[in-house]
Amino acid sequence: MNPFCPNDGTSYNFYLAKDGTATTGTADNFGCLSTHSGEQWLYIKVDTPGDMKFLTTSTKDHDYAVWGPFASKSAAIARCGSLPAPVDCSFHPQAAEEVNVLSVQSGSVFVMLIANYAQEDQALTTVVAPGNTAGYNCQDPDLLACPLVRLSLDYECGGGTGTYNYQCTPEQIVEEGASYKVYNALPWAYKLAFVSALRFLAGCTQPDLGTTTVACLGLNNSTWILLAANALLLLLLYLSRCAWQVWAVLFVVWLHVDAVMCILDRRLNKRPVAKKPAPPPRSNLELFAYTNNKKGWKEKAYSTFELKKAKKDAKVMKKIERKNSKHKKNLKPILQGGRDIVNMF
């Protein structure tokens, strides 16, 4: 049954179909309604206690009956087929009716039948009447659970079976649209939970919320991570009864392909293991060698020490050569004089 909301502050246009009569084989007490062609079965849930009064207007003749109170919508549906005498009823040949049920209680549910006596396609408008003090709960959990998806309702009253279409009002679209935004957030929550599991449970360091590689898994972790992700997926599918399954399928395909491709990349392209870095230098000499050479710091330090020793030896040898050169220069005249004396003899 569709919810009927007479107090939303604006006119409530309800599509009144000319077909849909189902009266045979039923023990419902229709009260003053001799016939009820084009019937529409609705329910009204009271939010705050008071007197329930509202007007219904259409272009042609229509009639109504109201049953209740019931403890819940499910209790009202359970009585369909054996409804007692209505608490309010009208079979007047007119296009405007006033529903009047006094002293309704909070949480109670009433079943309302609107019959299209004119058997012509027409719209019905309802507004609260003067003297109405009751409040109404216009949100249908069944509709909000599947936002903007269900466009037909099954016969649940009148003793018949079948389906007829209904039209969403602007108020319903606003309410269901808000719920739809919540359901759209669920896939992102699922995706965030998956990459968080990769990050903290599998030791991955580069999770990504985009469509690129999430993280590289080891074969020992990938299996149970994917199983956990699928268990979460099944839980979300169970909790959501709508077309959100399409989103879920897309995301689980993305998760599997991304993880499997990453595993294959790890298997087929094994990365070389980096060498263990050398310990930090313990002196300025080691630091100099570490920052100015490409070898290990010990080898760098040794090379630097040898270089300094070689430079020192070269400096000493050069000094010795200079001394020898000076001595040779001083001995040259003496040697030349000796040669001259020898030549005289």
C-alpha cells in the first residue's frame, strides 16, 4: 500500500486510475460503498494525536472508506480480506469529500480506499480541513529503502492479485532523493574499507582511491583480503534491497581486477633486492669520504688516507730533489776547475 499524506502544506496530487477493481472472493466490509471501481488502497499513519480531518477533491465523482485503527502497517495488511466496518465512509455523488475521524492516537494506522466512481482518468487533490489537529507520518520505509526504483505496487487489499502503477509526487521525490544520496555513499564506504584493510592489515603503503593500482599484495595476504572484501560485499547486498547491486558488482569487479593484476605484476616482474646501506660515518674524515665518493665509507676513508700519505711522500721527495739540485749547483764550479787542471797536464 502507498502512504497517503494530507498535511504536507501543499496540494497532494494522487493519480486516480479508472481500472483496478477487485471485489470478488473477499470478506471485507465496504460499508456504504455499493461499488468501488478504480480503487486505490492507501494507508495513513498518525504521528501526533488529535482529530483527523482533510478534504479530497477531483474533477469527477469519487468515493472513499476508512478502516482502523491498526497497530502498524503490517497489521493493517494482515486484515485485508476480512476488514471490519469502516470508521468513515462516503458514497455521495460529488467530486469533493471530507474525511472525518475523531480522536486518533499517535502511531495508529488507518487503511483508506478511494474509489473512482466516474471511471475516468483524473487527479485527486487533498488538503487538511479546518479543525484538523492530528499529525501524519508521510515516509514509507519500503519506498525509501529503494529510492526512485519502485514504480508499481501489488494489490494487497480487495481480495485480488495484480499490479498497478503509481506516480511519485514532488514531495516523495525530494524525500527519496535524500535517501538515494545516502545509498550512493555506500560504495565509497565499501571501497574505503577495502583500501584501509590493505593499508593496515596487509602492510601496503600506497593505497589509492582512484582506479589505478591500489596496492601490491603478497600471495599470502591476497586471498584472505579478497575473501574479507567479498564478505563485506555480501553483507551490504543483504542490507540494501535495491538496484544498488549494480554499483556493488562494478566495485567488486574493480577490486578483483586491480588486486589480481598487481599480484601478477609482482610475480612476473620481481624487483631486485636493494643492498643493505652502509652504517653512518663516525668522524669528519668518514663523512668527507662518504659524501664525496661512490664507494663504501670504509673504502672511501682508506682511499682518502692513502691519498694523503702519497701526497706527503711526494712532497718529501720533491724537497729532497731540491736539496740535491742545490748541492749539484754548488759543486759544479769545483768540478769544472778540476777538469781544467786535468786538461793542463
